[in-house]
Amino acid sequence: MNKYLKMVLYGLIVWLVPFLVSFAFVDRQGNFIVDETFFKSIMVVTGALAGVVLAVGYFRYVETNYLNEGIVLGLIWLVINLALDLSMVYGGFFDMSVTQYFTDIGMRYLSMPIYTIGMGYALMQKTKILTTR
């Protein structure tokens, strides 16, 4: 599979997993059935878990340019997740303004490039150590 197609598909899955999990904590009218802060914590943890699992799966087949791959992967995931969420905001699915979206939800997506770049950097450093032995 083309690596960019894989990046995009994984980015869609990273967004879809927390979205689907959220239905377990919201009623049909869109009201939380758990405390809102707890709900947000669940979403952050679910998103991080899905993201790290998929990033590890992606890097399993990367053999060079780890840092660059981490940068590209994280930025693609960031754009996909922001675009999908903003389509929900503009579509009226999320009852909030764009400004409120970025302060309540959008900033959290910055964790994606943070952990993909971190993984890429760690793999790059490990490769340097192994090749200097």
C-alpha cells in the first residue's frame, strides 16, 4: 500500500475510534450521560491509545528517514482530524463556535504530531547508535 494512502487511512481511523466511542457516553439528544470532564478525559485517552497503536503500526514498516516520516505523519493526521471535526462544527453536529472548538477540542490534536515526531526522533537516535557500533 502507498505510504501516503496508509497515512491518510490511519488518520481517518485515529479520528473515527474516539468518535465511535463517544456514542457510549452521549444520549440521542447529544447530552452527556457522564460528567463532561470525565467524557473529555475518555476522549483524550482513547485518541492517544488509537494514535499510538496506529503510529507504531505505521513505523513498523519504515526503514529510513524516521524523523521526516514522523513529521509528515503527524501533520497529515492533524489536518485530517481538524478538517473532520470542523466539518462537524460547520454542519451543526457540535453545538459550538469555531473559537470554542479550538479551545475545547482542537488544541488536543497537537498531541498527534508530538508523539509521531517523538517516535520518529527516537527511532532515528536508535539507528544512529546501532550504526556507530
